Amino acid sequence: MDSWLTLLPPCLSILLAITTKQVYVAIFAGIMAGSILLSHNVLLGITNSFNAVADTFQSSNSVKSLIFILMIGAIINVMKQSGGIDTLIYQLVYKRNIVKSKGSAQLITIAFGFLMCLEGVGSMMLIGLVGRPLFNQFDISREKLAFIANCTGAPLAWLMPFSGAGIFLASLIAVQVENGTLDKPPMYYVLAALPYQIYTMAILALVLLLALKQHDFTAQSTSANQVNIVPSSDHQPQTSILAIILPVAILLASILVITYVTRDISSAVYWSGFISLIGSGIYFRVCKVNINQYVEWCVKGMENMLPAAIILTLAFSLSGITGELGSGKYLASFVSNEVPIWLVPASIFVICVLISFSTGSSGATVSIMTPIIIPLAVSIGISVPLVIATVISGAVFGDQSSPISDSVVVASSAANCPPAKHFATQLPYTLAVALLSLMFYLIMGFYT
């Protein structure tokens, strides 16, 4: 569809998510509206909206993502229930005396997010696992923990050339190389774009700066009603610290090895979840943990992730609907025909912000915009790495900030924070960094 109506479904979902605080209803309303527009018939559209959700499971990539989310939940719960997290916190707070203040508690939490930099979801979940007891101990709000998780996971993933996001970007660029639009290897453009990824670098810097300043959100701490699970100084946990290190180490090592062998990071991330659970199960069995107990830990962890998995399923369906409607392409074509060259980088950034905010997906935005902006950049003679970085910056901001984004959902789940509160407290900070990024791309436009 070549009409403003293509923007109606995502806009409806965003409006309902903000006003009703019912994310399930909001996203499904967008799916239904989009299905009606595509069907040109109300009754048929309603029927097709149900089918659209089912069609999500026809995509192996979507199903793998959902299963991986559940496996991450299982891994997180295993590390928690085994006592590994108690041992880690005891070592950090008492034995090593590393964590002494709100600032150091936040910095340690951020460091564990960097440990899982190859995979955004894993990074956010590990931040939640480590951060909850530390934030309880120093009375830091769960909204701040969700902010750290969200502003570390996706930005790190897009900044790492060999992460899942980096390989995904390289594959999109490879198409442009194959058809003759570009003449250098795909990874050259991925690396060359890194210095221009202002939003991702600035938001990470802001997270570190706020942690050093021992900053917390002014919203009432949601950790106040939480049980403080930090072990006391006179009671040393008996579990080995391997209980928390081993599952993560197996996960990361599996991703690296399988990616090196197969060159397929998407499958590597998926397979690594199984390998981590199996390897951890063997370790705990050697440690005399009953196999039934271990399976119960895994199942309970998956159950904890079901709300996030349901929302992700609906988000995938809405993303598919907006793709069929051509929402992203309509926005891009609407602006590109009337914009002077010096405004192109800033305009691309704004378009990507709108697309990712309305779809809740940085991946969808990058996949929509990359085939459009690379030929555009080549034809008008502006820097290809610059426009690639502009797309990523706009996409990450929208993905982090949209109330229907999977990143908002996962970060909220990791921090045990209501998504609506996370959205409201985080937006002023991400918006400020987005405005800074917009100014940078306006300046860069004069030098293209």
C-alpha cells in the first residue's frame, strides 16, 4: 500500500500501549487493524489476524528466537536456584569487598552485560540475574536496572561486528556487494560504520556515567517490596561459583566455536542454548543434583519467560503485517524524494527512528532500510558507512524506546519491572541521546 494508512496499525498499537498499559491488547489491535487493511474486508481481516499470529510459527527464525528466549530463562533460573548467584554476590560484597556503593553495584552489573555482548537477549537477562540482588542490597530501583539492561544489550550487540546483529548486517550488505552496488567486502563496511554509530556509543557512555555518579531514577523503587536475597556476611554459601560461570561460559564458547565452523551465527546462538543446558546438567549431576530437580529448574525458568515469549510472538506478527503493508518503504520514499543532500543522513536517522518506534524492532528496520539507503548513498555520492551507521542508530533508539519493542519487554522481565514504568523512566534519557545523535548527523551532512 502506498498510503498513510500503512502507518495506522503500528501507530494504533503504540497509542493503546501508552494509554491502556495493556501490551497484549495493544499489539493484537495493531495486528487486527493491519489484517483488515490488507484484506479490504472487516470479517476476513479479523479472521486473518488470528492466522497472522499462527503464521509466525512458520518462520524457523522466529521459532528459534522464541525457543532461545525460553532456554535463556531456563539457564537464568538454573544459575539462581543452584545457589551460584548467592556465591557470586557473597564474593563481590563480602569476601572481595568489591561492591561497596550504588555506583559499584551498577558498574559490576554493567560488566556482566558486556560479558554477554555477542547476544542482546542473553546480555539483558544476565544483567537482571546479577543486578536484582545487588540493587536490592543498595536500594536501587528496578526501573534503573531495566534501563541498564536495555541500554547495554542492543547497543552492544550492534557495536560488535561478530555478534548476531553484526553478522546479520554483514549479510544484508553482502547482497549489495553481489549485485555490484558496492565493491568492497561486507565486513569492511560494517567496521567502517562503527565510528559513526553515535547513538549506540553515546547511550553506553551515558549508562557508565550515570553509574559512576551513583544515579538512580526518582520513581519510587520497585525493589522496596522485594526480599533481599543477598547472603549475610556470616553465612558463606556452599555452592561453587562455577554454578553461575559455567552455564555462561558454555553458552559463549558454543556460539564462538559453532560460528567459526559453520559461519552461521543465527544457528550457533540457537544451538548454544541447548548445549549450555545439557553441559550444565552434566555438571550439576556430578555435583549430586538430582536430574528431576534440574529439569524442574529448567521448566520453571521457561515458565518465567512465557509472558515475554507471548509478547514477542505478537510483536513478530505485527512486524510481518507492517512489512506486508510496506510501512517502512512508504516512510522512506515519502522523505527521500524531497530532501537535499546535506539533510540525507539526518533524514535517514529520523525515518529509522519512526520505523523502529512503530514496529518495535531494530532488526526489521535495518532489513527494510539497508537495501534502500545503500543504493541511494552510492547514487548521490555520500558515505556508505555513514548512512549504514545512521540506520543502526535510528533503529536502536526506536527498538529501545518503543512500548511495543521486544527489548523493552525483555529488559523489563529481566529486571522484574513493569514495562510501562520502564518505558516512562527510560524515554527521557534515550530521547536526549537521540537528539544529540540527530545534531551529529546534521553536522556530518555538511561534510558529505
